[in-house]
Amino acid sequence: MQFFQNPLNFNWASLHMPTPRWTDVVEILIITFLIYEILVWAKATRLWSMLKGIVVIVIFIVIAVFFNMTTILWIVRNVLYVAVIAVVVIMQPELRKALEGLGRRRFIASVLPFDLHANEERFSDRTIDEIARACVEMAAVRTGALIVIEQEISLADVERTGIEVDGVVTSELLINIFEHNTPLHDGAVVIRGNRVAAATCYLPLSERTDIAKELGTRHRAGCGISEATDALTLIVSEETGGISVAYGGNIERGLNGERLKEFMHRIQNKPEQEQRQKTRGIFGKTGKGRKSGTTGASLTDRRGGNA
């Protein structure tokens, strides 16, 4: 405060510049990286709007400190701890997704090898062919379908909402599950490895609002589970017969059988050299599909939506 009250008579010699150490430089780099990552993450969530409001409040607090407004400062001191808890409660879904995303980072897996089977092939080429054949055949007759392929993040919670199947993946089994007026058609199928784990499963909802209006609840649900987990979701539209793939909260639409196989080969976890030959350029190149950032809602079109 002495500097602001009388900057000309301020004792500049009282300022002490510490000698920087290499650990100080590392600390600055780490803090800078963390702040950058938090801002990038926050920009895609509701936290971005909240941060703008927090900045305004901080400006008012600085003004109150400068002019020594004791009443406002007393209120701030007593409300601060409650406000921090309130922010954590309000932002709980976003914070949970951020922690899940941090756990999916490859550098964590390389340092802490929790999954002893991480280098094993997730499913066979035959399973890919059977899933692709089923999707193409269902698209030809406009049979709606929602197929979720599990990766590293367990879908056990999703499975518990449905009926256990535990059958080998075949095109005939998938077509029979999603056939109209059958007991298991109304919901999503979860595939783990080379087996159909469960059917009639409910998928999580999403609160995002930037959803393409022409997409129905089946597409929204497929994108919702791909946003909450690392699962690959295959969607067949009952209205148009179009085939779509949802991954990482995004959806690529208008796929054919070969393009669908490319997406599944991408997550098959085959040796890198063999994988590169099959999946060069997918999940990033612009091409046959139309990409649209969307998220989940309900489950099937028969429950009050279009697909």
C-alpha cells in the first residue's frame, strides 16, 4: 500500500529479487500448462460463462480492497468458502468428465499400467465383418440399431440397465435383436470383445445444446455415451437408413460398409504397423461422412424421437 500512497518516496531498495532456481522454472512451466489446459477445457463447458462472472466479481473485490470498503470485504470473507463449495457442486458433471478425460490420457497409462491386457487385440476381424454386415443389412430395410463397442472404460453400469446376452457376435444375432416387435429391440446393444454382452441398455443423457435438429434420439444417445466414455457407437437410422458412427462426442454420418470397418479397425488395438495400413487418415480427415458435434438424449426413436 505504501507504493500506491506515495510512489515517489517508496523505498525501492526494500524490494528483494530472489535468485531463480531451475525448479522455479519447472514450476512456472507446469502452472502455465495447467492453466492453459483448464482454460481450453472450460471453454467447451458451462464453466466458461461462469468464469466470466467470476472475473467481474474479482474486479469488484479488487476495487473494494483499493478503496478499503470494509463491509464488502467482510461479506466476501464470510461467503468465500461457501461459494467455492457451491461452484464444485454446480460443476460436478463437468469436473467428473474432466477427471475421466485425464484418466484416459495415454501418458497416465504408460506410467501406471493398470490394464495388463492393454496390448491385446480387442476383437477379431471376423467380429468387425459381422457387425458391418449387420449394419448394412439393417440399413437396407431401415431397421433402427444402436451398437456400443466397449474399449478401455468399462460399460458395466450401462450393461446393468439391460438384459444379459453373452453371445458370440454374428450378423444374424444383431439383426434378430433389433428386429421390430422383438423383446430386445428397444435399446442399445453392448459389445465387449467378440461377444454381445447385453441388450436393451439405457444410455446416459447429455446437456449439450448444439445438437443438429435433424438427428433423433437414437443418434443423440449414441453420441452421449461416446462423450461420457471412450466407446465407439454405431447407429443405424430407422427413418433414413443411414449409418453413423459416434466417437468422442462427435458423429460422422452417411457411412458405407467399408468406411464403417475402418472405424472399427481403428480401435481394434492391432499392432501399429498393421493398423496404420488399414486406418490411415480416419478420425481426422474430412471425407465421405458429415461430422456434427452432438450428444446423447434418450435411447430409441420408438420412445419419442426420430433417427
